[in-house]
Amino acid sequence: MANFGDLLGGFIQSTMTQSGSGRMGTALQDLQANLGRTIGAQGGGGGGDMLGKLLEMAKGTIGNASQNPMQAGGLGAVLGSVLGGGGDSVKGAMTGGALAMLAGIAYKAFTESGQAAQSSGASAASESAELPLGLRAPRTAAEEQAMENTAQLVIKGMINIAKSDGQVSVEEIQRIVGKVEAAGMGAGAQEWLMTELREPLNLDAFVAEIPSPEVAAEVYAASLLAVELDTPQEQDYLRRFAEKTGLHPLVVKHIHQSMGVAA
């Protein structure tokens, strides 16, 4: 059986476009500059324990990337910090790193747009000072499973937008699965990926799996990492995904702003 929390980082590295790399760097800069103030306004503290670790690891390279976004060492180091991939201790600490970044983008978008999101396993930010799952470590087995489910949905979302302008080619499937295998993921993860990549796109069925607006926002943000967003089909897919999951246009606008993508 696939471990989706571990699979997510490797999958993002395997599929992210050149534009996606820049968008991730922009999002990290935005969260570093603004998320603490946003959380403070809600009565919380710090930047979220998981995201706080993430931003601390990426701090130096974020500065390099902001001064020269195309500098290979800059964004490459940022991505390495975000996704882990060092020793076991780094991997263990940052298994939720990519999810923490996506949760931060979603949290900031809901807060700044004035929209309340009922999170799976956590109250809306406007009703509780507690940070949503993803910006804090899970405390129970149920919360651990919720994070695992979110990681799986994020991967599915990135696969689905890639399918929006045509089926993923056999060559592309082999490339992605090969990179995941090289990253050390087991046969279960590879088999699950092969199945998902070959399945036809079914947006309605996918939307039915999304448990909350907050998870929908995380999936939406991750989708912006997976494609250049330069075809009408990709743009239409995102529009329909937002409509079907009930994402408010202001939330969508703030996600785009955080990632430096024209709305």
C-alpha cells in the first residue's frame, strides 16, 4: 500500500513544471513574509509548527531565489528544503512539508478573503485560534489518516489537471513512475500511480472525494505546480474544479496571488 505522505514529495519533484518551480518559490516567499501576521491576526502563535520548520529550512535559499529566481542553486535548494530527501531524520521531520506549504497557502487565502473554511478535524480559523491540520502536526490516529488522505487527493489533483488536455502518454507514465522508483518508493506506490495515470479523467467523481473547502484549496494550489497553465483546457479544468468544490472566487484569487499566477 502506498504511503501517500512520503509519495507526495517525490511526486511533486517528478512532475513539477518549470513554472511550477517558480510558483513554489513565490509561495514560500509569500508565506515567510505574510503568514505570521495572518496567524497573529487570528489569535494564533508562530507560523504553525510544521510550516515553521519548513520555512526555517528554506529561509536562506528563499532569499537567494528572490534575488535571482532563475538561479538554479536557489530554487533547487528551496525545493530540496521543502520536500526533504536528506537523511531519515530530515525525511521524518518533513514528511508533511509539502502539505504544510499547501495548507499555509489555503489558510492564508481563506483568512485574507474573509471566507470561513470548515476544516476536516479542525474548526474554522474565525471560530478557533487553533491552526488547521497541516499547519500543525497530527495528534491522533484519525488526524494522521486525514493528512494521508489529503496527500492522496493532492496527488490525484495534480494527475487530473495533467489529463485535462489529453491522456497522459505511456512515455510520460514511465518517466514519472521511473523517477518515483528511483526515489525509493515501493511497488505499492508505483502500482497505485500507474493505475491513476491510466484512468480517464472524471472530475465529478474526484470532487465527490474532497472532504472540505480547505482540502479543495490545497488541491487547487498543488494543481498550479503541475502544469504551465497555458492551455484553455487546463484553465477550464481549474475553473470547473473551483466551481464544483464551492471555492469562493476570492479564495481562488488569493491562491493565485500567493503563487504569482495571473487569475
